Amino acid sequence: MNFLIMGAGSIGSVVGGLLHLGGHNVFLVGKGEHIKAIKERNLEIHGLWGDFLIEDIKATDSVSEVLESNFNPEWIILSVKSYDTEKALEDLSSALNQAKGILSLQNGLGNIEAIEKAAPGKAVGGRVIFGARTPEPGIVEVTVCADDVLLGKVYDGPAEVPLVCEAFAKAKIPCRHEEKIVSYIWDKVLYNVCLNALATTLKTNYGSIGGNEETWKIIEGLTFEFYNVARLEKVRLISPTPEDYLERLRNQLLPPTKNHRSSMQEDIEMGRKTEIESLNGRVWSLGRKHGIETPFNEALTRIIRFLEKNHQVS
């Protein structure tokens, strides 16, 4: 298969590199010193899934280079930040028609909707729950893996998604097909909605806010608002009720990540834009769409916006 990885950061490089090693034709599109290092010295993958040297993988910082080459992407994988989704799809517009499907391996809500709008009938949702980092340019490390990558078509997406799952699995990327992919995407977003912005605001880890009765009340408020919005959006969540989810969060989801600090906090400290608009901001936006108040999500969105501006995000 031919895979175009749009947004070859840590996650995109792991996926693209292992697919290349698995015998597929891969083109990485990224930016900065990381892509430069891959072009000059190959790509290294380390961590939980093993140590690999990925040689002769195509990589560029120019979308036009891909489009002007003889590379014909069958599957486009988006791993850009959620705020770059529409721009990425616009840059790839001439390649969307020939592609079999466009996969979102991203955080937040709104990405699969943007794909469906740009390429009707080709949207594939993905839930990624492994973590990776880039300790230095050209080297990525898989640091944590809580479950398989899940892929599933959305709307009237391509029927060949199980074949992509098989390709992932054979390339040593734990993956399985999931028909209820939207529910799993929303489930991951709920976890981030409850923890990311709150931990960033308080400059602490997840365990601290999960173990304090004052901050737990905020988490409860965020959860109930999320469930209200999901109901109006006609999305069936993994945990049937907000009470069920809160119990699962406290007893199952939080303990393994109690020492984790939000990547959003790192974004703020580094003066980078965050993905708040596709997380708490999206809940607030959907609440306004349906005429309901979401004060907990609104407040955290406004605070993160303030922090972004205060740290002079460009």
C-alpha cells in the first residue's frame, strides 16, 4: 500500500516508519530539523515496541514535492495538530480524489468532520492511545501504550479499512478494526477534556487533580457537560452514564497516568498554540450550537486562551 503521512512528528514518524519497514511505500511530510535529519541520516524508532532503523524512507517538508512526484497515495494519514487539519486538507486537495481513504490519527473533535467535508465518503476515524516523543531530530521513542490503535470508517467511508488494520498489525503497530470508532474517539476526547486544561492551568499532574475533592468537582462538571453535548449530538459514549465514566476514570484510567503532565502545559511553556479549541473549546462550541450552557468547559477554554496569548503564541 502507498501511505502519505501528513504531519510526521512523533506519532506520524512511528506509524510511517514501521509501515515502511513492513514493506509499504511511505512518504513522510513534516517540518523542521526532524525531517531534515531523517533525510540525511534515516529514521530511528526506539521504545516499547523495539528498536528499528528505518532506511531509505521518503521524507519532505514540502507537500508540493509529494504531489509533483510519481507517488500516488492510496491512504493519507493525518497526524497534524487539530488546528492544522483544514489547512492540511487544502494543501492535499489535488490528491484527495485518487486516495482510497483519509485517516485521522489526531486528538480532539472536528477532524473527521473536516475530512468528510473535503473528501466525502473517504473519512476514517482513528483512536490513538500510545504515546511517543522525539528526544532528538531523526529519533522517535514509543513511551507508553494503553491499548491498540483503533480504526473504523465514519459516514460512508471506505470498506477496505480492515485491510489497513491488518497492514498496521503486520507492521508491529498494535491495531484492530472498530465499527463504533466515533464512540471511542469521543471517549478519548472526554479523558483529555477532564484533565488536560485543568492540569495545565494548575501546573500539576493528573494524579493531583484526580485525588483532590475540589478539583474532582470540576472534573465532574466537565464530564456532565460532555455527556449533555454528546446526547444532543446523538453520540453513544463508551460508559453509559457520566457516573459510570467518573468511576472508570478514578479507578481505571487515572492510576496508570497519575504522574503524567499534560502536553498542553508543555505547549504553553514553549509558546506554542494548544489544541484547546478541539477539546474543551469544542464542547463549549457544540453547547452553544444546541443552546445549552457549558460553564466549566467555557471557563477552561478562556483560561487557556489567556495563557496562550500571555506566552506570546504566534
